[in-house]
Amino acid sequence: MDLLESVTGKTLVRVIYHEWNSVEYTSLDWIQLFFSGEESVCFNIGSDDASIDVLDSFDPGATQKELFELFGVRDVTVKSTDHSDTRKWKNCVGEKLTGYRIEETDDGLIRSVSLLFGGKEMKITAGRDRLEAKAK
């Protein structure tokens, strides 16, 4: 995975969660990690709602505009929240990404990505219609 390889050895500086919000539905669809050297990687729930896409960038404003056009309603928003200081991520921020492991489905889609920050591991998985991150 070229994108993850490009940030291996870089220091994690910030973690942003981007949630899809509407009157009826909220889902964590994007987890964006910012690294030293102004590089970022964004994990996105796949179009099948059970896999992960890895993106080199994410623009919440442009995505929100696309959602407006796609669904024709204005109650769909993308809410961005900094999770760098949360209990889950604070021990990884400031650490170098030392490696990663990718788990694939039988169809070759990404089911989960385990990120290794020294002795710490953070696993991002595709759950039912959303992403989940768990410290291991």
C-alpha cells in the first residue's frame, strides 16, 4: 500500500474524525491522520459499507457539497472533530508510524488496517456502515 508506505517513519501529529450527519443518521465515515512533513492519510468506509478505502486527502467541504447534490437535501452535513487528545489516540500522537498490517476480505477488499506506533497498535476496521478505531 503506497500511501501507508509513504507515511511510515513519519510522526503522527493530528487525528480528525469526519462524520456524516443527517436528521436520521450519523456515521463515522472518514478517519484522517496527519503526519510530519504535511502528509495525510484518510480511511474511508467503502462503497459496500463493509470495507475501507485509503485516500491521500479528504476535503470535508467538497464532500458535503457532493452529498447535497447527490441526495438533494440540505440536512446532510460532514462534521469534523479533532480526536488527537482522546484517550484512544493520545498515546499514538507524537509517535512515529513504524509499520502496518492490512487484513483483506476474500474479494481483496480492505477489512481492517492495524497501525503500529512503536509498541502501540491502533486497528481501524470497517463496521456496519461506519469505521471504528480500537487501541490494541
